[in-house]
Amino acid sequence: MSQGETVGPLDLSVGYLLKRAATALRTAMDTALRPLDLTVPQYSCLEVLSQRPGLSNAELARAVFVTRQSMNLVLRGLQDRGLVTRPTTAPQGRALPSTLTPAGRAQLRTASGLVREVEKRMLEPFSAAGRDGLLRDLAACVDALTPQE
Amino acid sequence: MSQGETVGPLDLSVGYLLKRAATALRTAMDTALRPLDLTVPQYSCLEVLSQRPGLSNAELARAVFVTRQSMNLVLRGLQDRGLVTRPTTAPQGRALPSTLTPAGRAQLRTASGLVREVEKRMLEPFSAAGRDGLLRDLAACVDALTPQE
DNA sequence: TCCTCCATGTCAGGGTGTTGACATAGCGAA
DNA sequence: TTCGCTATGTCAACACCCTGACATGGAGGA
């Protein structure tokens, strides 16, 4: 059953492989982050927040491509674990700017190492030029699919 | 907000772009298939069933990388709409081989055209060689991430 | 023969993400 | 000033998929 049968032209479809690759990466990241009790969305949130501190819930949601509601749950979980702080009252407007706590920064550091390890494993068979090419190709796919260019 | 701000090194991460590309493709396929009242898993099921008729629920699930339970729901929906037939009693063993009905084949034909259109749009900026290279690169990523080589 | 192991289909429960909706706070034009 | 318009945070309901579990049917070894 493994792969001896007639697999059909599915393996020749870019869409099929794209999904397979994304799923494999997601699974690998998930298992790598499990010892830290971090899900992939939680890690993504920490990473974005580290690069752009003070982002509001809605801005974070847009950056990670989820809804505000989902990001709110993620943020609340991180908040309860003391990895992220959010003021109880909005400094101006309604946006509550989130920031990493020192514990959050430490957790992110180890998590980032693990994730980078996974990416390195995935990109092992590539040369530096090949990696850049893949990056460019994926970006081209996204651009071609995005309606409002 | 669009993309003028400091996006940080996120756009340089292959994992990030992989996820973005897969999400964009999924969304595009979903909107393309919406007029036919087909979800992406339903379409995938029809496509696999067309290439390998008589597959059982469990085999279909493995082919599409979902659980038997999820595939069972998909299959039941397709069955209720008359696109797929499944015998009520197993010819042998417990497996119930599924087959496309003529209506299912017709629906798949138009759906397949729409999906192919989306893929064509995504691959527009690529040459034939570039497309093959992308295919090969994605397969390499999957292989590098899959534990049991 | 009988018995153990494996695969299949199915049911129940939980987790996670989404859509829809609502109240509130700032901004800009009449 | 006052009236929309937009954006934000939050609640509820729903859908989807997964993990866990169970009963049944076949195959292979003692």
C-alpha cells in the first residue's frame, strides 16, 4: 500500500504537493514545539510580537492570517501563562497593545531554535541558491493567486 | 498597513511562505468550487475516486490525508447528493467500495476544469522548466520532513 | 480447529477555527 | 457640534476535524 500502486497523476499536481509540504511542515513544527507546550499559532504570535512589539489583537490576527477571535484566544492563553502582557485599559482608542514578558522572550528564544532546526532539516537538500529560488517561486505563487495585486 | 511597514524577516522564511501559498491556493480553490457547492475535500474525494474507482472509505482517507471519520462524513454528503454510490452490504470483508455515479462524473468534470484554471493562474509566471523545478523542490521538502524515508 | 492480530466502519466527545452580530471609541465631513 | 464611517474587542453559534473507543469480518499461526 505504501506507494507501489498506481498513484495516478496526483503526485504531479503542484497543488497537491503544496498541500503535502505545508502539512508536513506544520506537523513537524507541532511535534518540535510540543515539549514547550506551544502550538504553532502561539509560536507565530510570539514571533510576530517579538519583531513588532505593541501590536494590537486585530493587527496580530492580520499578520498571522487568522480572525480576531482566534487570535484573541491565542493571546489569552499566552497571557494566562505569563508570556505576554496586555494593559487592561486601552491607552488610546480601543486597541490593547501586547508585549512580550521576559518569560515570553525566553520561551520564544528556545522555540525559535527548535523551529529553525525544523526548517533547516526541510531545506537540507537545497543549496543556498536553490533555497532562494524556492523562496522566490513561492512568493510568485502567492502573488499570482492574490486577487488585489 | 498593506505592506509598507517593516514586515520583518517573516517574508524571508520558507515556512511562512509555504503556509501562505498553501492557504492562498486553498482559498482560491474554495471560491472557484463554491458555485458547484463542493468543498475542497469533497472535490479531492471525487478526483481520487475517479482515478482509482472502488476505493474503500479508509483507503480514500489515507489518499487525502484525513481520518476515516472525516472521510466518512465527506462520502456521506456526496452520497446524499447522488454523486457517489456505495453498496449497503460489503461484497467481502467490511470495506464498502465507493464509485462515482454519472452525475458525480459530470460534476467532477466541471470541477476539475475550474481547479485546473486556478492552478494555471498560480503557475502563470513560471516556465515549463520552472514548474517542474518547483514540483521537484516541493517533493524534496516533503521527503526531507517525512521521518520514515 | 481455534485463537490472536489486523483492518474496517461507526459512534461519541472535545478542540479549534470560522461566520455573524453587537457595543464602543476615534475620525472626518456637513 | 453632530452625524456617519471605520476599527476594535468580545460574545454566541456553528462547522470541521481529530482523538478515543467499540463491534465486526478476515487472515495467519498454534
